[in-house]
Amino acid sequence: MISGDESEREFHNVWALSSSPEAVNVSGSWSNLGSPESYWISQVLGDVSGLNVLELGTGLGEGAVYFASLGAQVTATDISPEMLNVTRAVARQHNVELRTAVASATNLQAFADSSFDIVYAANLLHHVDIQRCISEIHRVLRPGGIMATWDPLQYNPIINVYRGKASSMRTPDEHPLTRADLRLIKEQFDRCEVRFFWLTALMIFIRFYFIDRLSPNKVRYWKLVVERQSKHAGFLKLSHRLDRVLLLLLPPIKWLAWNVAVVAVKNPK
């Protein structure tokens, strides 16, 4: 039987080998239109220049290269060696330096306790044993260090239909986050800020499917949002603004959001 780590490595190796480093959109992956989760995290983190940043599950390198371009000392990890090859190529294109290491997000024994100021993990927790991963993140963070992460939630029925149709774009052991997962993070860390994203903005997925006729089994819609954010800027601006109003006026609706972002601080003592 193939283990979770092995299946994740194989899946992401294949993805990396089909990806062009030249096509990786680093800045767009941190914009308020295409990726409001990342944008919010960047605003909360502020100046990262000179800080030691560990990225888990770096993927195509959008996060690692972004932080390195801001002057951070970045270590990018991934379970997939091929993903790290792409990340290094993207770093070269952007003229930044970073370190890379093949590592599972639930086993960071290569890194000492209290090694990093920030641990960043984008779209990762729903692929791993969350409790083990959070414990490892907590261990390698210095006192007062920050974990920043965003992932999908499990509760929106429309997104669950999309997940069913996008089976070839997902690994079988994925588990979108639940209320219990967020409680686990809050229990581990001293302070925790949480924000929810993508309610009415999810209608862009309906456009991709019914108007653009794009198969979710052939195109990653969430990547396409980043690629086409300029084309759909008017809709995205309006829908993100409407989402903020809805989340303010109707707090329980947050559980129907597509993604949740968390910035958590380790006890400084």
C-alpha cells in the first residue's frame, strides 16, 4: 500500500514536471484580487526583511520567492524534489537566493528547536496530519515566532461539488479544514487571528465551468483565478468587498467560505 507521503510526493512530482517556471506568477499570487488570503497574511506580517522564514510545502515557489524578494532568509521545503527544482528555477528568474530541503511537513527533524521567526504554509494543512504538523511548526518557531497559513474549509456544498468533479487535480487523502482543526491551532498558540475568504467571489468558478467550458479535471481553477485576475478585476473587486460586508453582518456565514487564513503567535515566554 502506498503511504500518504509517497502518494503526495508522486502527485506533486508529476505536477511539477508539467509546470513551466516561466509561467509561475509570484506577484499575482500575493495580490488582493487573485489571492486575498496571501495578501492579508502579508499585511499582518509586515516587514520580513532579515527574518528567518521556513516555508512548508512550497510547491512552485510563489511563497518562498516572494519572501526572499522582500529580504527574508528563506528555507523552502517540500515533500516533492521536483517541486523544489521548479522553486529554484523561479528563484533564479527573480534573482533571489534561498535554501531548499526535501522534507515532510510532519517531520522537521532536520531543523532545531526555535530556528525560525516565521513558518508559512499555503494550501498545505489539508494534505497532512494537522496535529503533527502544527506541533512541528510550534517546535521550530522561536518564542514569539509566527505561523501563517491558509487552507480550504470543508463546509461549502458548491465547493464540495467542484471537488468531486476535480478528482484528478486532488490527492485522495485531502481533508479540508474543520472547526475542530482551527480549535487545535488556537489551543497550541498564544494568539491567533483568523480570516475567511471567498463567498460570492466563488461565482467565478461557475463562470469557468459554464461559460468558459473549462473542465475542473484539466484546469486548476484556483490557479486560473491568479492568472486571469486582471481580466476579471471588476468582478473580483466587487465580490471581495461584498464578502467582507457579509462576513461582518452575518458572522456564521464564514463557515461557507472557501478558504480560511490563520496568523498565530507562539508564546514569547
